[in-house]
Amino acid sequence: MNRYVHYIAGSLHKVDNYRLASGLFIKLLAIIYFAAFFSLGVQITGLVGANGILPFAGLLDYIYQNNGALAWLYKPTLFWFDSSDLALQAVTVSGCIVSLLLLIGFKPRCSLIILFILYLSLLHAGQVFLRFQWDTLLLEAGFLAIFLVGGPSHLLLFLFHWLLFRLRFMSGVSKIVSGDPSWANLTTLNYYFETQPLPHVGSWYFHQLPDWVLQGGVLLVLFSELIVPFFIFLSRKFRLSAAAITIVMQLLIIATSNHNWINLLTIVLCLFLLDDDILKKILPARLRSYISGETVAEGRKQIAGPDHVLPVFAFLIVFSSVTAFTGMVSNVQVPETLSKATTLIRIWGIGHIFHVFPNMQVERHELQLEGSDDGTDWKIYEFKYKPGAPDKRPAFIIPHQPRLDWMIWFVPPRSPGMQYWFDQFVARVHEGSPEVLALLEYNPFPDRPPRYLRVQVYQYWFTTGKERLASGDWWRREYLGQFPYVRPRYP
């Protein structure tokens, strides 16, 4: 027993050669937090406000009726106190302000705790609109950062490595166990650039590459996700290789995809594969001096920090992620008690699993919402970022994530969960909800809602170089019919 206590105590000793990496990580995390809060701030009331698509207040009432005083345990959010539109906006604005305070070094540990609580609250308020892996990745990275002030311990460094390993390796394994034929026959990238949720102009250019280059890209993806993650736990040379390969892969994704800030956060997590000796050669001297001085000073003030509870959270994170991942990739039946325990841990923002693009869509179906007063003359409601008119240039919008435009991509397969929120969205448009209409680029009925609404479905393809040169269009499309009376997209 004493040996285990001694081992745990030793794992809490600081790692001196990662203080500069820790300080830089906190600064960059503050910027990512700011981007996430700001992005939500401009759309949160339209998504889950009182007149939004899925009002959060109604869900809170339902949860309380079914769980009573324990409702907060299953839905940890500040919005139990107030779930009004003003409260939703106040949390996003507060998140932006505290992110800036963290960036300038004001009470970093306190700022990190507040940011975690605020974003966890928004995660639950956002419902289906925030049920994404980048949201949980930000939460766990932000939670671990609370213990990072003053430099990491050996245990904390392992937890950051474990987080990056899970993100990469679990995503790779999910591609294999999904049975998706495009990963097996190396044709994934023949479809990915064209069929991803929100492509940008770089996606069009990469889609024009020869098939052999695209097949080589699939091999590179599988290598970087199935093999490279193990480098994280090897010697320094392997860790540096893992950082280099992972960063290059994230930059390539940024060059071809609008995936908000997840790729930026993945790059930032690679700081813990580097060390201060490497960073001293990369960073400007003034920035090194500023970060080092701030980190050391904060470390002196935080001698009696919360590190003594870190082993408990380490156990919960590893236990939850391993148990959930085992259930995801195998036929092993996880005992119900363990399943409930891991679910509760993940509800509180840590111990998640990751599975980025396990299945590849081979067709792009776009929904076009139209309104009419007479049933003859139909006008189009234009979305801000998703493909619409064939000549509409695919926009580069990183690190913003327009949640409505993104979620529309999930509707064509017609799963019940997606159908429900989409029906609610159409109903809000029909009611003329100002908050929901503000999520759109153009409302063709500014004075009052139309009498009729319909949803048309088109299949989209990127144009070829010759087609674009001749027409100026980025897309070509074919009319499929009226939703939902068309074949569903699969997958």
C-alpha cells in the first residue's frame, strides 16, 4: 500500500521541462475558448432560446419533473437558475470576457474554472447542436488546464498525452470497425472534400487531385491515426515525430475543411509532445520571457494547488474512456452499473470517446427551404454558409461553427432525432421567429411569414476545372424531389 501511495505522490511532482509549453498552451487555449464562446454567442438564442428551435427552458422543466432535486446531477448547468435568452447571452459574453482575462494572465486558475463551468453549461443547453466531439474535447482540455497553472506534473502530462492519443487513435479504430467500404478500398477522399458538412474553397481544389494522390492521402490518414498515436508514449524522438505528423495532418484538414477550432486545438495539444528545449528554438525571445516569467510566478503562488485531487480525476477519465471505447469497438457487454457510471462522468465533461468520420458519405443532398403565399410563386430562404446557389463560393469560416448550417447536413438520412429538430426549425420559420430567422442569410418574407413552406432536395457535386472555367460555378446539382418524399441519403 505504501508503495502505491509513494508512486502516486511521485506522479504529482512537477515536470520542469514543460513549463514554457504549459504557459503557451494556456494562452492558446484562451484564444480557442474565446472563439468557441463568440461563435455560440451570435446564434445561441436562435438555437435554444425561448423562441429558438429547441427551447432549453422546456427541457429543464421536463428533466426536473422526472428527476426532482437530482436533476442538476444529470444536467449540470448554470441555467437551472435562469434559462432566459438574457441568461444564455450573458454566459456567452462572460465566456468571452473571462477568456480575454485568461489570455492576459489574470488569475488563470480561477479563470479556467469559470470557463469550464460556463462551457459545460452551454454544452447541455445546446442539446443536439452542441453534441459534437470538439465540444467535449475543449471541455476536457479546459478541465485539465485547471491543474496546469505553474507547470504540469508527471500525471497531468500523461493525461494530456492520453487525451491526444484517444482523439487520434479512437478516430482511426472507429474507421476500421465501422466496416465502411470507402476506408477499406482507399476511396474516402474521392468523396470527402465534396460531401463534408461545410466545405470551403480549398475543398474544391483538393477534390480535383488525381485518384492516386487521394488514395495515398487515405493511407496517410490511417497511418497518422492508427500508428502515430503510439509514438506519444515512446522516446523523445518518437514524440517529436508524432507532433510533426499530427500538426501537418491538422494543417491539411484546415486547408480543405471548415471544422471550426478542433484542428487548432489538436495542434495546441501537440505542445505536450514538445518540450521547452524545442520551444526555446521556435518562439521569439520576448514571448518566451513573458510566458516563462508568468508561469514561474504563478507556480510560486499555487504551491498549495488542487493537484492532490488529480489522481481521482485521472482514474475517472481513464476508467470512463476505456470502458466506453471497449463498448464501442467490441461486442463486449459492459455491465449496466459501469455503463451508467461512465455516462455520468461524461455528462460532467470528461472521459469522452472520439470517432471522427467513421463513415464517409458518398452523396451530397442539400435541402432548400422555400416559402410562398399563393402556392405558385416560391421564394428561397438562403442559409449563410451551406451550399446553395451553384455559383456561391464555399466560404472559409474557421474557427466559427454555424450550428444550424452544420446540422442541416445530418437531416437527409432522416433519422428520428434529426427529423424532430428540423421539423421544429421549419415550424419556427413558419411562425416568423426573429431569433431563428437571424440564423439565415436572407429572409424573403421580411414583413410576415408566408402561408406555405416546402423543402426541396438537390444532389450536389463539385464542378470540374473545365466546368468551372466555362460557367463560373463551384457546384452542379440535380433536383431529386420534395422532402421528405425522396430517397434518404445513406449513410
